[in-house]
Amino acid sequence: MGGRPVTTAEVGRPGPRGRPDRPPSGVRPPGRPRDARADGAIIEATLQTLATAGFTGLSMEAVAARAKVGKATLYRRWSTKNTLVADALATLVETAEPVDTGSLRDDLVAWLNTVRRHNLQTLAGRIMPRLLAEREAHPELFETYRQQVMEPFRQQAEKVLARGVAAGELPIDLDINLITDMLVGPVAYRQYTSGYNEVSGTRIAQVVDTVLGGILTRPPARPADAGAAGLGVPEIAGAGPAEASDEVAGAENRRVEVERTAV
């Protein structure tokens, strides 16, 4: 029954067939290695299916078929539809920085155009209305989407508006969250109720000009503009009836003067 004593030289020596007696911590046990390509295919198939069928219409079988993997491969990685969709949504990360052209108006127009194109052209944009429709039933999934996709876009707008406050173009007590809602709200509403193509670049500029017209810090009124100032008409190009009667060059000069003197 008693075998020969084990010498110190034999401690840690590989066992039969060259395998360690105990695998190091963190090392995957022997067996077929996990294929990272299958993981990516499954995540992509999940997002594509979510964009076309929504969460309710998504099935594990449909995802497996779309990813061209076996159901066993899928279930070894994700045992439930909820965990699969949550992990897929977590891959939708928006990290782009807002543009800085030196013009508050142009920066906001560029940002809002980015939001418009994102809603129209990207997979994440097509997923949003599906999740919104099922928000009451699956609030945790919409919250994941909000944190991964919507919040980064809002932070971009907040940075642009904060630059405007720091430059003196906007009041220091500006409610940045409210202004962000006022900018993105009309675009999202029209896209989701009238169709993605219903929002043009011209409409984007109109939204930005209208919002800025109510919040820009005003320079001292000049005699020629006294009537407009008394009526509370914004002194930016195309913002109100007082500018409509001026020549285009004069209107543009006043807009530039506002941006220069409001620093």
C-alpha cells in the first residue's frame, strides 16, 4: 500500500501525458478553446435581430441561425435571452468628442446633425425605437441603452454649451440639461413620428437658431436696433422679423458682432 516517498525534485513535475497535476489559477481547463469569432457573430446577430424584431420578437434560435452557430454554442455563452441582449447592448459605446469650430452655433449644428445621422444610419439608432416601445416591460434594457448610447451624446452637447457659458455667450445660470432637451427633442420627435428622412440639415439649423435666440447673451442695443430690442427680437441672422428687412450682408455682420461682443 505504501509507495515510495516523493522527493522535492519531483514536486510540480508534470503528471501523465505532460499535463500539470493542477492547472494554474486563471488558466482555462483542457478542452476545445472558445472561439472569439463566434462571440462577435452572436453579438452582431443579436443587435441586428433586436433592430428588426425588438426584444419580444427576438429568440435564441433566431440569433443562433443568424450568427451561423449551433444553439449549444450560444447557450454555453448565454443561458438566457435577457443576459444576451444586455451584453449586446453594452457593446454600443459612443465616445466621440464634439467638434470645436470656434462658433457656438456651428458646433451645435454639427452636433445635432451627428445625432440626426446616428438615428438614421446606425444600428444603434434603429434599435432605439424598438427598446422605447418596450420600455415599460423591460426598463433595465432601455437603461443600458440610455447609458451606452444616449448619455454620451448628451454629454457632447453639454460640453459645447459649457464652452458657450465660459465664453460669455450664454448666461452662467443656464439650465444645460433643459437646453439639451430642447435641441434634441424636436429632431427625435419628427424622426420617430414622421420618418427618418423628415429632418433636413435646414431644419437642424432652424432648431439651433430658435433655441439660441432665446438664450444668447444680448449686447447693448444700438439705435438702429432699438425697435427690435424693445420687442425682444433676437439679434441673430434669421431669428426674427426685424432682420427680415435688412440686407443679407448686414444681417450676417450683426450676427458676427453678437458672437464677438458677447465674450
